[in-house]
Amino acid sequence: MRNLANYSCRPPAPVRLEGRYVIVEPYERAVHVHTLWEALGAEEGINDLIRYFPNETYSRPEQLADWIETVNSTKGFVTLVFRDKEDGEVVGMASYMRPDPANGVVEVGAVAHGPGMSRSPLSTEAHYLLARHAFEDLGYRRYEWKCHNANEPSKRAAIRYGFTFEGVFRQHMISRGENRDTAWFSIIDSEWPLRAKAFEAWLDPANFDEQGHQKQRLEDIRAQLQEKAL
């Protein structure tokens, strides 16, 4: 057993992370109130995109900005915005949530990938950068992903990124006036080095053809690395 008597890690804070395809930057209302709103589909698309968030229906960008500022100030969220490195456009967001530095646990949530992230390496690299920062820079032992159990795209994304499904918390909360069962996923620090290698191999430009299509799936690369490690 690892001796954790002197274990410590740092709380997440606003941070800028830069990859090959995407830049992760701290949310700033003056900078992002309109660009993030548009990136998430504006009034025509945002409410469908974030239908599993415990939020009210939005009709104006200020409402989304108010919610982000509230959860950042009262719930300890650290909201980060994704920007396409090629053209500088804002494309999505996610937050570090429920940090527990004493036990080395932090969650990534409030994830919203706008249409500008679809069919590209942007979302994969953004989540690689977030996980790498949590494990390698801040020293966390456990990195969580939770979602409404009815949110199949979110569950598929968690598995693709290398999170392990741990079960469903039944009647976990009331969201938008309805019951929510919550699916829990995690990556722990001992698993991260292999998952990091898989992310890096998938994100390598050599893994994409001239049309930008992947040559190998992330899940297949990770399985190959796991087999070699046995």
C-alpha cells in the first residue's frame, strides 16, 4: 500500500493549456459572454445541447454567463473555455468541479462541445489537456466524470477517453423537476500514464489521413498499449 501520510495536491485554479489543436483558457465574462453563447448554438441550439445540465431554459447569453459566474463563485467550479487553435474561434467549455484536495479527487463536468468541435481532434485534445493538468501538474489521485444516466453521448465519451464505469447512483438528485440517476466514471493516477500515451498517439498528426480521418481509434490504441503492458 502506498503511504499517503504526507500526500498533498493543489486546488484547481484558472489555467491556460495549449495543445496542437486546441487552447484551453479561463472563462472571462467580458471575453466569452457572446462568443461562448454562439459556439454552443445560441438560442436555437444551446438548450438542446445542455439539456442534461440542471439549468433553466436560456434565451439570452447573459443568462448562461450568470449561471457560470454563480457556480464558479458559490460551488467552486473552475470554468474553462475551448478555443480552436487554427482559427481562434471559441468552440466549447468544461469545468473542474467538486475539488477535494485532501483526498486527491476532482471532477470534470459542465461539459459542452459546440458544433465547431465535431469531427475533429479538438474535444479529445481538450480532455487530454484537462486530465494531464489534474494528474501531472496538480497531483490528483482520482479524476471523475459523472453524467445523467440517460445521457448516452456523455457516457460514450467517458469510455472513449479511458474512464472506467463504476456504476449508477440511483435517485441521486432532482434535476429540472425530474429524477436523475447518475452514472459515475473515473481515471486514477496509476492508470493515467498508459492513458496519456494513448491520447498522445491518437493525437499525433501521423494518425490522420489527408482528409483528417483517424487511422486508429483511441480505444484500439489504448487496448494495444494495455496488451503490451501485460
